Amino acid sequence: MAMTVRPRRSVLYMPGSNARALEKGRTLPADALILDLEDAVAPDAKAEARATIKAAIAAGGYGGRELVVRVNALSTQWGYDDLVMAAGSGADAVLLPKVESADTVRQAEAVLRAHGAPEGQRIWCMMETPMAMLNVREIAGASAKLGALVMGTSDLAKDLHAAHTRDRLPMITSLGLCLLAARAYGLAILDGVHLDLADDEGFAHACRQGLELGFDGKTLIHPKTLAVCNAVFAPSADEVAFSRRIIEAHAAAVAEGKGVLLVDGKLIENLHVENARRLVAMAEAIAALEAGA
């Protein structure tokens, strides 16, 4: 399935109850912001956080940044009201926590539709439990409104009794299953957070690993990590230049009726041309986002 090209290199969680943080989000170089009503908000602050997020989105000023509201689960006392607010908030997407079945997606979608959610508002799913890993295929195909899968590796490691290692080998099976499902159903997919904010080298390594595995970007918990994350997940200048040469050479070859194409000594096939177009489109989308930020 074809995917819409939209930068999601850096996706920063922001507590919905903190108006100052939401204000700061208007100036941060994040591709997307997750305005959180779940883990980051105490039970007695949920209603106030709901109003704070709604007001922040209504006030605007976020440029081209994608705005996502993470709600509480429908099984909680706050979930329904969260979805009602999110439906009319103007958010680009609603992030559902601890999704374990297609029914969870469809139930949330029904509430959003009933309360006037625009057609373009997407549903994102947190993938953070063993059951989610086992059911990821049905979750990814649950709705045409689905836009992204988001790895919740901290909760997943807890449930798996797994260690947080540098190379994340205990997570590889889970990461791979979700990547397969996301790509099969044309969804974006975001890597989990890196918890040790003092471990700059380890964070950079995790970003590079996520890129190599195929993730679109990484979820983050602190603005200090934005620059590295953006740099790692963006196509390099060399990659973009080579991609442009591939596209130009392919167009010339097609015009001349040639079936074999060499660029810089490398044999180029249609799959390389398709990837080149994706990289160039992403570079252009990043430039447009940063210009409008």
C-alpha cells in the first residue's frame, strides 16, 4: 500500500496538564507532538488536562507539526470523555493506549465518528503488550482510519520480563512483527522511547538501529533529544543527491526506451527508483515543515 509522505522523525510526548509545556511545543523542532492525557497526567488532573489540550490546539501556532492526542482507554472512567474531546479538538490523530485487538480500534472509531471527528483525523495505536504483538496483524487492518503504530517498549519490556540492552535483542521479535504489519497495511510506525537521558551515545545508537530496522522515527520524552533524532531519521544530503540522479537517469532511460540503467556504476531497477522518489519526497517534506515552523 502507498503511504503518505509526512515527516515523523521526532515525535515528542508532552503532558497535557502542563500549559507551559504545550506553549513551548510551538517552538520545538519536533515533527509531531503527542499531547498526553494518559500516563503523564494524574487521575485528579484528567479533566483539566482535557480542557488545556483543547484550548492549546484551538489557539494554533504549531505550524506544520502533527498534533496527536493520547487518550485514556475506553475501559477507564476517562476514556470516553477523552475521545469526545479529541473528536472535535482539531488534532490530526488520536493515540489509543494498550491496544490489544481490532475491536478496541473499532470501538474508539465509533465514538469518534459519533462525535463528529473529521474524516481526515487518524487513529494511532500504542503497541505495548505481548497480546498486542500476537494480534498486530488484525489491529493494523482494523480500520481505514488507522494511521500509525507506536511502540511502547517500556511497558512491553516489563511484561516480557526482558532487559533494556543496548542492541535491544529482547525486543527484536516484537519490533519486527509490528514493522511487518505496518508496512503490509501502509501505516507509519514509530520506535519506542529511550529512557536514559544521560546516555547520549546510547540514544544515538538506538536511533540508528531504528532507522536500519525501518522505523519512520522515534518517540521522545525530552526536547534535548530532538536534534539527534531529526538528523538520524532524515535522508542525508548525499542520499538525496544520489536519489535525484537515479530519478533523472531513469526518466531519460524510459524516454530512450532503454531497459538497463547504471547510475554511478550501480545497476538500477524499478525498486531503486521507487525508493529514490520516497527519499526525495521526504527531504522536500522535511524542508517544507522546517520552513513553516
